[in-house]
Amino acid sequence: MKKIFSIILSVFMILGSASCGSEDKQDSQKGFEPGLDKSTACKISIVGTYSNFEALEAEFDRFNQYYPNVELSYTKIDDYNSSIATVLSGNSAPNIFFSFSWMTGNSAYDSVFAKMEDLADSSLGLDLDCIRQGLLNRDSQGRVLTVPIFSTSYGMLINNDLFEKEGLKVPKTLQELYDVCAAFKEKGYASPLMGYSTDSSGCLMNTIAYPLFAANLAEHPETVTLANKCDPAAGEYMRPALETLSQLISKGCINLEECNKIGDNYTEVILRFFEGDVPMMICTGDTVSGTGKRESQSEAFTAHPFNYTFAPVPTTEKGGYFLDSPSVQFSVNNSCKDLDMTNEFMRFLISKAELNQMASVKRLITPSNDLSFDKVYAPIGGVPSDLTISPTALGIEDTLAVQIRLASYKVGTGAMTIDEAVAKYGTLK
């Protein structure tokens, strides 16, 4: 009898455990559940810098499945950087607005930050844990005033089919990059590494140098404050980045004359890459976001499509650095109309499912902790933690980023020596 009772008890325990497991699984897959009256009628406006924002408008439609009487709209603001403070103080101030990392530490945006709601307030119920924590900027009071909707990085588009055709492997280290570039040159490729280099803003030089500079600062975090304050003493920490850039150019991996034939760092970079004869195209994730729409615009790609991915440039013997950076961030106007429903929309939006969905449509890197969902960005998901650098977590401000961008451009184009650029850190214009 004892044995029979024991068996029966075990069966009930197994069934009970399975039932609990099933309920737990269901709970984790429930997704968004409305917390306000579904019949609520109001208007929520969002302003930003994008000319169009189909990915967000798709989210409006999804949100309206829960709240059909909420009217959501998106508007591009002209001269956004200069006008957002005025817009927020007006009678028609938006509920949600774009915010950017470079605003942090800039006194010109003090009034903008004063309008931002603390999105880390537990009463709002936002799932900030679904976002890679290195992307979240917490101020001295622990507040999160900006939340990333998209993230980006620096790297290169890789024509994987071209590597296979030429019997070469995609490089994983700096020496492998040198070797594969030499091999491509022997096969007649004028510039194995390409990119737009005519303009100092967002040029290929900065895309190579900035992650290396940030990585060096990460190893010496006490220097970040000096670098943000443009102290000349921080210039020496740029040297390894500038040396690597110079070597890539001097070894012929990058042919600047070929690069200068590309007219801009977005559409023309993409269309040039789609010609199919560029092994590696240096660019940012913001440029990659335009690839999906332009596949059909390229006659060459339409006729001969190929597999491509985006990965960090392997600038060290350990590999390439993934500079995990916010692209677009949202902030909530703390004095806007219908703040409760505005926060409800943010609670809906800030989830792994919705953020991934938006990133997929826009083809930017998701800020969620799931980097595997987009095959174009799959290589980034494999970057080890010791090669992942978060400028936000480091406290890097725009003043620092401007100096390395100018230094790399001047050194890359031969306008300055490395020694001159290092010595002039903080005064480069």
C-alpha cells in the first residue's frame, strides 16, 4: 500500500509540475496587456528627424488593436537640433520626441532634459531589462531620461559571395585583414576596403578609428573625463587608432582615390557596394539600414544578388570591436497632455518583440538583448564581451567623438601627422 501511495503521489507531483511549467511558459508569452480603459480617446504625437517612419507607424497600428480610439501621429521637425527646445515649450508640444547621446553634457539642451520624464520609474512598468544595459544612460540620480529605440555601430558590409568566389576567408584579425586585402589586390581589386572619405563627417576614417580609441579609453577609464573635457593629455590615447588607420591606407587596403569617387555616405555607398565587386565596404549601421530598400534600386544587385553581412572591422589581433551605441532614442515629455496613455504606448513599445519588429522594418540594430534575429547583423551577435564597448556606459560625450573624427580624417587624408593630431587634441576644428 505504501508503494502504491508513493507512486500515485509521484504522478500527481509530475502532473502538477508540468502544469506549473506550462503556466509559467504561457505567462512569459502573454506579451502586452492593456492597463487602461480600452475605450479611451486621445491624441499622441511624436516628433523627430526622420522624413518617414514606417516602422513606427506599423507600431501605431498594432497599438490601436488594443486602444482603437487613440490617434497617434509622427512628424518630422525641420532643423530639429536647434528647434526641439522651442517646440517643447510651445502650446502644441509633442508627447514623445527623439533624443540623442550627443545631447548629454551639452548645456544648450538643459531645457530639453528638464522636460524628460524618468522612464526608470517603476510605476510606469517599462521593461527596461529587455534592452542591453550598456545602451541605457542613467544620470547621477539613477534616472533614465532617454531610452534607445534603435542602436547602431561601426563596421563593414561584407560581400560573402565574393569571398567564396575568390577562395578567401572573411578576416577575423588585423593580420588576416592585411593578408586578405593583399590577396584581393593581386586579383585586381583596386580597393579591397572601401568607403566614403571626401567629407570629415561620418567618413570611413572615423569608422575605423573611433572604436579603437573608445577601446583604449575603456582600458583607462580614468582618462574619459579628460577626453570629454578636451584635455590635450588625452590625445595620446588616440595614437594606436590613428596608427592602425594609417597602416591600412599605406598598405593599400584602402585606396582613397577609389573611395573619393563615391559621392555620399549613404545611398551611393550602398549602391556602390551592390555593384558586386567591393569585398568590404566601411560604413555605420545607419547606412546599413538603407540596404533593404535599395536592393531593388540596383540593377547590378537585381541581376546578380549576393549574400552580405555587417561586422566590426577586425582592427586588432583579437578581432574587431563592437561599439554598441544608441542610434535613435525616445524621451517622454513630462508635461504633455494624456501622459498616462503616452506611458502606456511606451510600455507597449519597450519590449523585445516590438523593438525587434521595428528594427527589422528599419533594418537597424535592435537595442534588445536579442542580436540574432537579423541575419545581416548575425556576426555582431558573435562578438565576445571583451570586444564589446559601450560609449554610453563609459560616459563618452560628443566633444570627445568630434575630436577623434577630425583627427582621423586629417591623418587619413595626410593633412596632419599622427604626432600633430595627438598634440592638438582638444583644439581640432
